[in-house]
Amino acid sequence: MVVTNEVKTLKNFIGGQWTLSESKNVSDIPNPATGEIIAKLPISTREEVNHAVTVAHKAFQSWKKVPVPQRARILFRYQQLLVENWSELARLVTLENGKSYKEAYGEVQRGIECVEFAAGAPTLMMGDQLPDIATGIESGMYRYPIGVVGGITPFNFPMMVPCWMYPLAIACGNTFVLKPSERTPVLANRLAELFKEAGLPDGVLNIVHGGHDVVNGILENKDVKAVSFVGSQPVAEYIYKTAAANGKRVQALAGAKNHSIVMPDADLNNTVTNIIGAAFGSAGERCMAASVVIAVGEIADELINRLKQKADEIKIGNGMDHDVFLGPVIRQEHKERTIQYIEIGENEGALLIRDGREDREQEDGYFVGPTIFDHVTTDMKIWKDEIFAPVLSIVRAETLEEAIMITNQSEFANGACLYTDSASVIRTFREEIDAGMLGINLGVPAPMAFFPFSGYKNSFYGDLHANGRDGVEFYTRKKMVTARY
Ligand code: NAD
């Protein structure tokens, strides 16, 4: 590993000030494509997170009273600054996460869209009235923020996922304490810097870097009223239970194992392009990644040949190189875990038709090439577990009904896709599939910011999803006023 001279320890952002953590405990943040250390992360203490919450709680007293259109204007300025700095933000995403620059550029767009949605706060915050619930009596609903919100985010979308949370929470009048992923923490500081430049008052957005102690500090602090979490399933379950036990609202978005059903009438060119993008884009480290394909009927052999052929053409390397499609996975340990899963698949009897362990052109970073298993069955671990890497499992089925039954057996239910031209097949799929985000003839059906991100089963813990109206409901509470004049 190369250590450059300029490696800096990231600062926390509390009360509008950049402060070095008092913790002596720091960890290295490598560029996953090269192993080069790009920053050091402070493992902040409980006291520091509690201090950030106190500051956020104080800021809430004034921020909640700032007129909503005025809050929205800061969001408009923020949107402008994000647009002006788009390519720098995308480069930071590639640098710390490893995904290709094109994917990173798209991720920044997804983040900006969240800010655009949040800038609609005056309309989103409106209440409802009924002038005569009884003779001479009226009733009205008024919407208010809830207080300090805590956000805990994963490594795979350092821009988009934090942007699911703090812009809307803040536009609704809350203040926020963000704990970014300890593996991709760098971009968060730039996002905060730009928000301050847009005119956000001190203390409204705070960032505390670190590990589990910071998370537990958020979960246990009585002044945190709601927790938004995105990450892996076991942690989501833990966050949901612990935050709820501490009397907080919680939305915890979790892991996934998304199935794509390919019907015999599917347009193979479109299907193959979309599955390759959804399975191997962002190195398979997407909660909407296509990790299982169910090939229905006689299309299987040709589909699989074409997928292998396309996978062979994928350019692997440093995502900063604009021709690269597949970057590294996030860490060496994650690469080793992926290799273990490939071995498990072989031992379970699946047919390894493309072996990403053999793509060895990159020595320094954490690279695994596109990997494809055929003849996967539902008793296999590679079918059950979220591998979160460029590993695609193919299951063969005879009918649509069988394919839907297999999909619905997964303990996860984030997304599912269908490739067909048949309206009646699409309708059956839509009605019968037990997952929250469905794609028809496309590979990554992630909803835009004005719709909820709608996972089910073990892919989501809570009631109100992130984004859209659900997000507004989650970050606000209502007062009902009934009046006789
Ligand atoms: P992770 O669960 O390891 O980490 C997420 C956050 O939780 C991090 O900030 C981390 O510091 C914290 N954390 C981890 N373990 C903890 C513990 N024991 N106690 C307290 N805090 C802890 O997730 P990750 O590996 O960073 O992200 C990948 C996962 O996120 C995948 O499972 C992916 O499917 C999921 N994800 C889901 C969605 C969705 O919308 N459902 C979106 C993006 C990512």
C-alpha cells in the first residue's frame, strides 16, 4: 500500500465548525482501485456524538421557526451548488467507492434529485382543513417537524443515500446528525461544506464520523426523535429494534437479493444489456442489483451464452478511466468474502460458467471479475445470501408461476424485474410478486425521489419508507385543531 504525504484525518462537522475528533483511534480509508490511502477516519466518541445532538437540538429551536419558503430557498441554492460541482462530486464517489465514473455521475444526479424534491417543502408541508365537521365547528391538520433526526448510511452510495435523508428532513424543519459509512466517509464532508455555502445555519446539519459507538450514541440519545438507516440486514434489524426500544421513529432499509425473470418472448438484446448492467454495474454493490436471473423455458441456453459473451467484454479497472465498466469491490476482505462465495457455489454443485477470480489484470486494487453460475437452486447458499459483489446466479424454471414462486421464497424483497412483451404476463407478475420495486424490461427499477423506496420483508424494517410522501410523513408530525367560533 502506498501512503501519500497529504493524507488528512477527516474532521467532524458540528455546529457549522470543522473539528478534529479527540479520539486517537483512526482508521485508514483506501482507494479500492489502488489501495492508496486517501484519508484517515476518526473513530469519534460517544461524548462527541452526544455533543453533536445537543448542538442540533439547540439549532432545532430556531430552524423549526424559519418560514418554510425560506428554508426551501436554501435548498434551491444548494441544488445549484451541487450541479456546479457535479463532476468533482462524482470523482470523489469513484475515488472512495470504486464505482465507474459514469455510475458515480449518475449517483450524483440521484442525490441532486432528492434536493430538488425537498425544495418543494412549502407544498409538502401543507396541512388539511374541513370547515364544517359539525355545525359551526371546523377541523384542521397542521404539519410540524419532529426534532433531531439521526442518519446512518452504507458505503455503496456515499452521495445518494445520505441525500435520501438529510435534505428532506432539514427542509421539513428538523435538524440532523449524520454518521456516514466508515468505508466511504469523504464525500459527506464536501456535501456539508456546500450546504453551509448555500446558507444553511450552523447546527442544522452535523456530521460525526466513526463506527458502532457513534451509531449507538445516536440510538440511545433521548433528544434524537427519529432514525433513518440504510445498510445490511442484520444491522437494519438491530437498528430497528434498538431505536424503537428507545422510543424513536425508525426506518431501516436493508439488504436484498433481487430476481430478474426472463420469459421466452423477451427481447434478448435489451434483456442482456440490462441484466449485465444491473448485475455487474457498481461491482454488484447495489441494493437493487440483479443477483439472480430466472430463465423461463427454452430461452435459457441462448440467454446464458449471450450473458457470458457480454460479461467477457466488460472492461475491468480503475473507475476513473472513463472506459471502465467494472471497478473494484470496496475492500480486500470483501473480495475474499466474494471468493469464498464462489467456492461455496462450486461446492454446492452450481455450474460456474464464468469465473471472476481469473480476471487478474489489476493487482493492487480489490478486483473480482464478473462471475456467473448456472443451474443454481433454492437450497444453495449462493441463492439465499446477499453476496453484494459481481456474482450472478441463474436458476432455470419451466413456467412464469414457478419463477414467481421461486422469487417469493427469498427472505428479501427489495426489487424484482421481468423481461417480456406480454401484457398478461406483466399483469400476473405485478399482482403476484412479493417485492416492493418492480422493473419491466429494465434492470434497476430504483424509484425517483418523489416516490418511496419500497422494500418489503427482510429488505425493510419500519412503516414509512425513504423518499416521497412517505419521507415527508416520517420527518413530520401533525397537530389536529378542532375549533368552534
Ligand atoms: P453495513 O450494515 O455494514 O453498514 C451500514 C452502517 O451501519 C454503517 O454506517 C456502519 O457503520 C453501521 N454499522 C455496521 N455494523 C454495525 C453494528 N454492528 N452496530 C452499529 N452500527 C453498525 O452496510 P454496508 O456494508 O455499508 O452497506 C451495504 C448494505 O446496505 C447491503 O446489504 C445493501 O443491500 C444495503 N443497502 C440497502 C439499501 C436499500 O435501500 N434497501 C440501499 C443501499 C444499501
